Amino acid sequence: MVPLLDLTRENNPLLDEIKAAIEPLLSGSQFILGKAVDDFEAAAAAYFGVKPEQAIAVSSGTDAQLLALMVLEDTMLSTTSADKRTECVTSPFTFFATAGVIHRAGMRIRFADIDPRTFNIDPLKAREAVTNNTKALMPVHLYGQSADMDSLTTLAQEKNLVLIEDAAQAMGAKYKNKPVAAIGDMGEVSFFPTKNLGAFGDAGMLIVRNEKFVEKARRVRVHGMKNRYEHLEVGGNFRIDAIQAAVLSVKLKHLNTWHEMRRANAALYRKLFASLDLAGRIILPYEEANAYHIYNQFIIRVPSANGGADQRDALKKFLDDRQIGNMIYYPTPLHLQPCFAYLGYKNGDFPESEKACNEVLALPIHSHITHDEITQVVEAIAQFLKSGK
Ligand SMILES: Cc1ncc(COP(=O)(O)O)c(C=O)c1O
């Protein structure tokens, strides 16, 4: 048995320190914002190389993304009819939240297909998707690897788009040595417990690199409030709990070590797989030369001759039967989700995303997985390949 993820191995050695950090908050009944949040924002800002006020800790990654869009002009309540909506271009091969927040912000979602090697938005396809109504571009750094930020930054500058990075899965990942989330105008990270930096509940952060958005973003976190009970705009309640900030401050000190552990695990997978004859039946993750991949997920592709999901699903069942953790992120592209039928997309519109949904499979890669466990995963896959299934 190999679990896909075992959070206790990472969290439990830190529990004494975490409890000590939380205790004064409990005894002082300080639960929302306050010093623990200020301290965490300062530490995270240093991590991203921005000023403390540019690191805004919030209630979840989703809320950080929604907050980013609410900071823009011409979104939310200012839109009246569908054809007048401003648009945000993003990938259909991502977690639901990415597109969900665009819809909720009152913008029209325009999808653009992915680069099949990195699973991230293809800058040429993104360019084709831009229209006169496009206001924002939201690339996702999927699985912990940066999108092609040079091309996307050029596109955003040329077309006057606000560049908002979805770095939910990628805090600490880099593009040409720059930390993602702090490259575009704004960038969001998630501290959902399974992320490389995980809270003890929901939490997230918006990095506002473009200083012109900072004040408004801080206000919109708390109902657009400037002075007490004076509201300049309609915001939300996106505040982070002080307890989560205290947990994250303790864990942040270990984040870069955990990234390196995950990268060493990825290297071990590559080494062990190198001794098998994969014959194109398993494709290992591609590492972009300009990107420092933090392996929130280690994603293999399992292609089927007919372009469908049979081979991937057969391997999934084979691993499930042997209690080897695995997961499909994500089985359905967002343009085919029932709630987005109103956009009018159909099967075949984004072939690379659709193919990826049929082929991807995540293997266990968490920081504390053992050499023996990784060997078991690879041996099980070797058996599958031999079994002729
Ligand atoms: C790509 C992506 N975007 C956004 C989110 C939303 O983050 P959260 O779960 O913290 O709201 C996630 C979380 O899994 C994600 O993977």
C-alpha cells in the first residue's frame, strides 16, 4: 500500500511548534487578521520578493482569484448584457475555480487550449482567443510548473491585458528564476492542505505585484472598506483566520526543503522508469528548461491508440487494486462542464485539453514518500506493462 498523500508525515513533526504558535491566539481570542496575519504576510512577501502590503492573505485560493478580478474595472456589477461583458482568457484544463471565479466576477470566460507538454495555456492559442473585449489573461501554473511567462507577458502588454497568475498549485515554482505569482500584475496561491504549503483548513494569498492595485485589493478583502464603515466599493469577506496564518508561518520556513524533497522524488521516479521499456505507453512529465518545477503533482500520461481513456483507466484500476494511490486531475475539461454549457463550446474545441483529460494520472510524490514506496509504485507499473492489459 502506498498512499497518494500522507499529510501527517509533514505536519506531525511540527505540531509542538504549531501548537505553541496558536496558543496565544486561543488564549487571547484573536481569531481574524491581527499580528499573526501581519507576520505571515511579511514572511510571505519576503519569500516572493515583494513589499508586505503586496502580499494579501485571504480565506482561500479561490477567494484570492475572485478578489483579483473584483479589483479590475468593468467587472462584477458594471456589466449589463452578455455581449458587453469583458472577457478573461484562461485554460480549460485546470481546477474548476479558475473559470468559476471569472463567471462569478461577471466576465465572459474565453478558453484557449494547452501546450500538451506542460499542460499550461499555449501562448499562441491564448493570442487567438483575445478579442477587443478581453481585459484579463489568467494562465495557470498547473501541477507546480510555470506557464510560458515571457510569451504571456508580451501578449498581455501588447493587448493591454491585466495578467493574473493562477499559481494555486505552484507557490515557490519559478520562471527564469522569478517566483510565479509575482511575475504578472497579480497572482494567487492556495494553501489548501494538499498544496506544497498547506494550512490546517482553507486559506490563500493574493500577490499584487502591480502597485496600482494594492490599496483596492486590501479594501476589497474587507467589503471595500476604507475607514471603519466607509465602503468605497462592494467587496467581500475574504479575511484569513489568524490560526491559519500562524500555522503557515511555521510551515513556510520548511517550504523550500519540501520542494527539494519533491524534486528528488521526481528524479528517483525518472531513474527507476529509465530501466523499464515504456515503449510510449507511459510518458513522464516534461520539465521546461526555464521553469523550476515544484511537483505539487507528478503526472504521467497513459495514451490509448484510439485517443480515449482505456489505457489510463486500466492502469488506474490496476493501481487501485494494489492500493497504490493515484488520481486523475482532471477527468473533464472545463468547456464541457454542464454549468458552462451557456458558453456554447463543444467537444473537439480544445483537443489537447480533451486528450489530456483522457491520459493523465497522478502518482504519489509528496515530500515524505520513501524510496521504498516509490519503488513499489514503479514496480506495479512495470507489472501492468508486462500484463499486456
Ligand atoms: C489551479 C487551481 N486554481 C484555484 C484553486 C483554488 O484554491 P482553493 O482550493 O484554495 O480555493 C485550486 C485549488 O485546488 C487550484 O488547483
